[in-house]
Amino acid sequence: MRVNMDFIPVNEPLLNGNEKKYLCECIDTGWISSEGPFVRKFEDKMSTVAGRRYGIAVSNGTAALEVAVQALGIGEGDEVIMPAFTIISCAMAVTKLGAVPVLVDSDIHTWNMNVDEIEAKITAKTKAIMIVHLYGLPVEADKVLALAEKYNLKVIEDAAEMHGQTYKGKPCGSFGDISTFSFYPNKHITTGEGGMVVTDDEKLAERCRMLRNLCFRKDIRYVHDEISDNYRFTNLQAAVGLAQLERLDEFVERKRAMGKYYTGQLKDIDGLILPVERTDYADNIYWVYGIVLDKQIEADNKTVQKLLAEEGIGSRTFFWCMHEQPVYQKQGLFKEESYPDAEYLARKGFYIPSGLALTTEQMERVVMGVRRVMGRI
Ligand SMILES: *Cc1c(COP(=O)(O)O)cnc(C)c1O
């Protein structure tokens, strides 16, 4: 039996910069709520990283998507095109408003949405396309933006996994009408929980600020013309975020080095499909280091993960497809729909420890563990 200390967690964030110092400043000054001065600073800095004029920090990446979709005026019966293979936050932001997610299959190589399938899904009800960059490589945004222009659609960009990534040299988070980030601990920049909406449109930004804060009327406090949530972001979160952002370049470089190391060590193992290192428009930043089991392997991701756990190695499955979510099936959504590449990724994909605090010694152990497990199945 292994002692628990030996277990390599799937993610551990790196918090050894100015995080503690800025947090102490919050405590010493008494500024711990969303009114504190770090919030605006973090919004300014993060929106600059994304190449946007306005940043609106919210309580998490899911809230950021909800605010962004609602701010665009998407509602009852509207259709929003998005990948079948993504986190449920994307679909929830749409279904919560009574709108309908319309799904497209994945590109089996990049694991992103297959943008060539979008046009066939556009109907008179389509209001927007949601770009979701997954696992470290950006979606081919130009193709989506051209379609949006042609059919007069809005574009929401979910850049939750893309801090510091670029597409054709332009920052992720700068595409379309509105973009969102998450600062969950497994993202390149973390605030524990946290998220942000970024945009260049002043009116949209103002609307997002209202939506994150209960839609208080500006002229009279505690009077409301519409319903929204409390998605405020605290000064404590912003303190951590500012310290993290100071090291964004270093973090991206570190993630790329980890990706390169893993690929170098794992590429000769039969049955593993490893992340694509680069496409014509970007180098992978390895949000996490994903692995997909090849067709010749009969086992699914969960079987391999169980064996990895026995080796003391944490891992996590890929996302589960939207059309296979019990909650949506119960509602009669996505009946008879099938997205074979997305389904394949969901069953055969998982990721191995790839947090920023991971040591070289731990990575060596992960590689040996993967090798042993693949030898056993
Ligand atoms: C993490 C993530 C989210 C959700 O962010 P939370 O902060 O966990 O709510 C949304 N979209 C994508 C693509 C993500 O990876």
C-alpha cells in the first residue's frame, strides 16, 4: 500500500510569487470584498493580456459564460452553435436562458470543434457561435468569424483554458464580440475560483457589470428592473490573480516545457495518441496534458485511470459530451444525435498530472507509471 503523500495529484497550482504578500495587504487594509482596489487592477491587467478594452471579473468561469451570453441578448428559442465535446458550463449558459445549444462534432486531431461543420447547422434561429478552445490549441477562429460576418451572428469565445495563448499571433480572448476566462486552480492563472468577461464594446461591458451584481438600478439602490445573480469577485481573489499574472509568461513557458518533456518520453509507447504540438496558427500551451487511447486499445479511459491510480498517479477523464448528458436527455434535447469523434474523445481521453507545481521527479514517475500501465493492458 502506498502512503498517500506519494500520490501525485492531477493538479497542484504554483502560488509562490507575490500571492501571500498581496493577500496580507487585503487583510491589513480590511479590503476583502468586491469593492477592494485589486479587483479593478486585475481586470485592467487581464483585459490587456487578452487584448481587450474592458474586463469584468466574476466569481467563476461558468458565471462569466452566463453573463456573456445574457449580455448579448440571447434568449428563449435562440440557437447557439457550440462543440458537443466541452464542459457543461457552455451549454448551461445557453439553456438557462431558454435558448438551445446546437452541437458540432470534434476535430479528432486538435480535440477542438470541427469548424467545417458549423455552416450546415446555421438556421433562421441561430443567434451566435460559441468558440471553445480546448486543452491548449486554439480553434480556427478566422473561419468562425467569417461565418459570423456572413450570417450576421454573434461570437462568444470561451478562452477559459487559454491565458497567454495566441492564434495567428493575436491573443486568445480577443476574438468575437465577447470572451470569457476561468481562474480555476487547474488553469494557467488561478484565483482559487474566479472568472472574467472581456470585450471591446463599452455597452456590453456596462451590461456585464450590471448582470454580475444583481442588476441594481443606478439611480436608486435596492431597486431592480430585472433579475440577475450575485457573481461578484473579491479583492482576495484579485490579490492572488495579480500575483499570478506577473508570472504568466513564465507559466506558459513552463507548461510548454512540460508538454515537450511528456511527449518526448511517451511518444514511443504504442496505443497512445498525444497532443498535437503545433498547428499552422499556434503552438500548444497544454492547458493540461491530455492523452487519447488509440483504436487498437480496447480499454477505455476509466480502466487506464484506475491502473494509474494504483501506480500513485492522479488523472482525470476528458469532458463528457453535451448530447450524452442525462440532464439534457431528460429534457428531450439532442434526441438521436450522434457526434462520433466527440464521443470517442470522451471515452478514450484523460489527462495526467500537469499542474504548475509538478516537479521533474514527479514527471519522471508519471512517465514510468504510464509505461507500466500500457504494458499491462
Ligand atoms: C474551466 C472551464 C470553464 C468553467 O470555469 P469554472 O471557473 O470552473 O466555472 C468553462 N469553459 C472551459 C473550456 C473550461 O475549461
